[in-house]
Amino acid sequence: MAEATRDRVRAAIEELGFVRNESARRLRTGPDRTAGEFGDEPRRLFGVVVEDLANPYAADVVRGAEEALNAAGHDALWLSSDHSAAKEARSLELLDEQHAAGALIVPVGLGPAGIRRLRAAGLSVVLMDRDVSDACAVHVDHVAGGELAAAHLLGIGRERIAFVTGAPEPQPCVERRDGAARTLVEAGLGKPPVLIQDALSPTEGRRAARRVLDMSPTPDGVFCANDLLAIGLINELTRLGARVPADIAVVGYDDIELAASAAVPLTTVKQPRRALGWEAAELAMAEIREGKSHQHRQVVLAPELVVRESA
């Protein structure tokens, strides 16, 4: 329409405080005409589903995805499965009902059949933090991350190394454990003892500290599956009189913001969290742009060791 007509419509919108009814608009125009001003450029909604939004790591991943979507004129709906396949299914059903353009998901129960159903409904689907070949995916090389952690502990002279994780153990944590175990076996030390806590949380890290001190012989190094466990572990070890790192060196995983400001600043394996979310969003948008010519792509990001006082 003519620019003068646009200006008149904008002025009427401002005067009346008009907000369009998006549901009615979709009925008239279909899900692809959902935003650009007066329909000139589609604005789309993408769902970003993670396991636990209370985890700073997950929140950073979602923010990275949101930044990429916002930069392209789209919006993100934050959703948490809370490690529940049933809640995950409800979240995906909501996205379908809302005619979302895509789902970026750290899957709990979603499998190939579910992905096919979502695509048949018109959603692009990108898996985050999972190594798959039959869908677009972005993940970190967690085996390499586990190797970095174990090699560092060996490099500072630690020989009795334990691994602390949580249940249910996500696949990335399994991969970290496998990478660390392989490095220790190659060094002639055998696989590390594994302490499985009820969750990947600071509270469970504190409980793990007491289990570590009860072990015989006491470990002189601990690799935790994430930073939250490691921070809780260090706090409780310190409270119980163990010196970190003199008696027990501790390495975490993620490099969340709290890691650098912990009571004993945490040595950790850094994940490019926001980059992971950003890349997932780029893949989701590319799948829509490319249509039937789209070929699934897998992006692998490299972890990085960050050395601080705890090890």
C-alpha cells in the first residue's frame, strides 16, 4: 500500500490502542503471515524446549537461540520439560496448536517418530546437545570435554580420580564420563569410581562431598558432570575441613557465571552455551527458508578448559 496509507493506519492504531487478534489473523491468512507490519515480512514463533530452565546453563542456551531469532525478526517461547517426557510432549503439542514455525529442543522423550509428526505438522525441528544423524542438530563434543578434564587432573599429579554425576544421567554427562574414563584407562589408572546423585544440583554436590570423604582411599581429584554439582561439592568439602585443591582438586563442566565467583573459583570445561542456542536457531530458520531442498546438518562445537583455583 502507499506510504501515506500506511501512516494513516499507524496513526489509527496508535489512537485506538489496537492489538490484532493473532488467532483470527491465522484463520484468515495461515500461519506464515504472522507478523511483518501489514504482512510484508513473516514474523514467526519458535519454541525452545530445555530440560530445566532453573539451570543457568540451559537459560544461556535459550538466550543464545532467542538472540538469533530476534535478530531475524522472530520470537522465542521458553519452555522447560523438567526432565519429563510427558511434559515435553505437552510443550510440543502447545507449539503445534500455536502454529509455531519450529521447535529447538533438548530432547527427553522425543524420538524419530515424534520428529516426523512435528515435521508433518509444518514445524522445523532442531535437536540441541544431542549427537544424531537423522535431524538437524547442534552439540558439543562432550567426550573431548571429559578427556580435557581428566587430562588436566592427571597433569597436576592426581591419581585417585572420582566422577560425580546425577540421575537421570543425560546423554551429554554419559559422554563426559566416557571421555574421562578413556583418558584414565590410557594412563594406566583404570576407570574412575562413579558417584551417582539424585540430581545435578548444588544440594546433591554437598551430599556427594560426604561420600567422597568416606571413600577409601580418599580421591585426590574429582570431576563433576556439571558446575552446580562441583560448586556444592567444594562448599561442603571446605566446610568439613578438606582443602581444595591441596587435598582434593575439583573440576566442573559448563563454566556458568557462578563458576568464577565460587568460594574457591572453579576450574571447569567451558561449553559455548549461547553459541549452541544461536546455531540451533540458525538451523531452524534455514530449514524453513530452504523448504524441500533442505538437507539436515549437524554442527559440533568444541569445549575448552578454563583453569582456576580449584584445580
